[in-house]
Amino acid sequence: MKNLDISRKCFLAYFILILLIGFTSGIPFPGKAVAAAGDDFNDNSKDSMKWGADEVDGKGVLKEANQRLEYTTTGIGTASHDSVDRKWRTSQFPYNANWEVQIDVTNTISTGSYSSFGINVRSVRLPNDEIEVELGQDGEFWAEFYGGRRISGADYAVTYGPYNYGAIRMAFDSTTKVFTVYYDTDPSDGYQWIEFGSFGVAGTGGIDGTRNWGLKDTDRFVAYVFGYSQEADRVTSGQLYGDNFQETGEVASIATPIKGEIVPKGTIAYPVTWTTNGISGDVSRAKVYYTFGNSGIWKKASGTVVNPLTRFDWNVPSPDKPKNVKLKVVFKDALGNKLATAVSSAFRIE
Ligand SMILES: [Ca+2]
Ligand SMILES: [Ca+2]
Ligand SMILES: [Ca+2]
């Protein structure tokens, strides 16, 4: 170590710091199927690769300014409402895998009848199936949902308090088909999420509301951030804004073999299936690898890619003893650029 020059020492210190941050904050490491994406809004310029066109009602304006995403209005509030929705383009969110989305929020508006800043999630196929979480006026974290057929509950959840500032999060559980909403009243010391509502969308499970949205495994969601004001005085910079948008929309995942599945050794053409969900490029190739136990050694799997979007028929190896195994699929576009990687749960060959 004594021969290291100063820049290498700095690099090592930086590397260790990054590792510590990764371990303590739960930030996923590269190579996992779940990719974290987001926007810190710090360069005061809309990233059109990440965000779609604004959907504006009335006098609403969304603008990246002062290192955050600010909502303002161009004048005194419209009689019905003013609002802007901005679509997140980077990912679509699966119905058949878990994911979450979050943003820091500030709302100090005190005029008019209501205002809020938050996240709205809609089914791509059935956009009336929608749910939102927001920081509303007078210090309330609020969530509500619509669509499908109502089964039970009041369809909204609310927490009152003097909360002009905080963070909101929405998490989808693909096993129970339940959305859970959370808030944190001070993102400056990290996120300590408090659950304040849950909504079932497949006919069961919501504490605050349950509907049947009629969705299928292949359905996807899309997320929007929005600012909203109703009859308020002119909304000016610093009154209503979001920051640090983050999401873990799953990019790709291996559907079968499932966790713990027993795969007979030596099987010819055992089906390995996957979804490519929100991969933003065009998948035209898939390469499949397997690993035994915790060896960390990935070998090319023998077999046939039936469809790079969905399936590989695997000629299963024949180890002497039963083995725990994982599969990995690497997705590439027509030019050979790597788009995403998915790793299966552990299963067994015997
Ligand atoms: Ca930007
Ligand atoms: Ca920022
Ligand atoms: Ca906190």
C-alpha cells in the first residue's frame, strides 16, 4: 500500500465509500434483474429521453428549475382546476413482478380548495385503472384509486399532519396484486417509510379499498408525476414541487424454472421462459448461462433460443450429484448492444 500514489488512494477511498453507501442504503448493485432508475432534476433541463410530453390542463406548468421539478401556474387559478401530468418513459411497470416508485415532495400552498404533487400510475391497456399518491394541501399525505369494478372499501387513504414536506412511495406486490402507499416526513435523513394505505386491484387484499381491475399477466403500468391546483391564487416557484424521483420497474425476469423447482438432469429441451417487460430497446438476441451453487462461474447453456422475447429450450446438464442452479439471460439488440440481464431464482437439478 505504501507505494500507492495519492490518486490511487483517493480512488480506493472513493470505492470503499461507494460500497458502504451501497450496503447501508439498499441500492441494488449492477447485474441484478431489477434496475433502479430515476431523475434528480439537478441540471435544470428536462430530459426528454426519460420524460414524455406534458399533459396540461388550464394554467399549469411543470418545469425543472432550482434542481427540482416545480409546478407553477401562469395566473390566478382556473375555476375547475389547473394541472400537469408528465409521463415517465424509461420503464413500463409489470403486473407480474414487484416494483416501486417514489419522489420527494413539497406543498406550501394555502389558497384555493386543493393542491397536490405526486405520482399517478395507470394501466397501459385500461388507463381508467389508476392509482395515485401525493402530498395534498394542509399537510395531508393522500392516496386514491379508480377503475375496474369496486369490491369494497372507501378507495382512499389519508394521513393528516403539518406535513408541508416529505416523500411518498408506492409499491406493487405482484403476488397479492396489492398497491401499498407510504410516506416519510423528512427525506433529508434517509427514508424511514410509514405505511398509510393499501389497495387491492384483483378483487382482494386492500385495507383501504379493493377493486377488480381485470388485468392479465402481460399487462403493464405507466407512471406519471403531476402537479395539481384547484382555484388557488397564482402558484409561484417554491410552493409546489418534487425531487429525487426513483423507480425499480423490473426490466426483465425469468418466469420458469421457479424458485425451488426440481429439474430432471439430462432433460432435452426443458422450457426456460421469461418476460422482457420494460426493456427500452428492441430485444433481438438472448444468451443463456447457468451456474452451480455459489461457484460464481457462469457456463453457456446448451439448447435453442425459441424466441428471444420469451423462451429457451434447455438441454439440462447431468451433474453427478444434485445441484442448486441459477440461470442468467443476457438480452441484446440487433447490433449486439447489451440491453439487460435477468437472473433466475435458485432451483435444483437432480
Ligand atoms: Ca434534467
Ligand atoms: Ca434535485
Ligand atoms: Ca426520513
